[in-house]
Amino acid sequence: MCQVFISADPVLYQSRARSVRLHGVATSIKLENLFWQVLEEIARRDGMSVPQLCAKLHDELIEECGSVDNFASFLRVCCGRYLALQLSGGIPQDVSIPISSLNAGQVLAAEGRASVHELH
């Protein structure tokens, strides 16, 4: 089992910091290269750059929750959910389909169905 995971290209788990503007303030976010790759795919689907996507996610998180405790961890979870939702069918694997064009309720329902099946 472990061979499946330990054979990953070491470049994927190397960390890299990128500069992003959040509310006009330049900040540095450090993530593993694998997460930057997933964020690039998510951003590209909606015609954004990764910094634009990060700013949008940050703003919407602030609007919804009022604060951000650990934005880098939030971005990692976003990447994991994105990949899981692709596997469950909630987000099409066809990257030419923008995420903004999807019905959020249907996407979240697909995630809920997957979670229920995993529990049983």
C-alpha cells in the first residue's frame, strides 16, 4: 500500500511560497507544489489566475465566516474537496466547464451522497 504513496514525485511535496494580494496587501502563501497545481486547474477553469482565485476565495470566506484562521489550510482543503467532488461526479472532470457555471446545490448534494456512502 505505501508504495503507491511513497513513489510520488518529490517535487509534488516540496513547498513553494507565492505572493498574493488580499485586500490590497501583499501576502505570502506557502503550499506544496501539488496544491499549487490543483489551484491552477481550478483557476484556469474560470479564466482566473491563481492569485485572483486566492483573493476571491479569501473574500468569500471572510464574507461567509467573518474571519480566516489558517488560509493555507483552507486552500489545501479546497483542493481536496475539488478532487473528491470530481471523483463523486459533483464537479465534471471536463476542465473546459467553468466551476462558476455549476449549480452549487447540486454539487453539494453530490458531496453529501458520497459522504453518506462512505459512512456505511
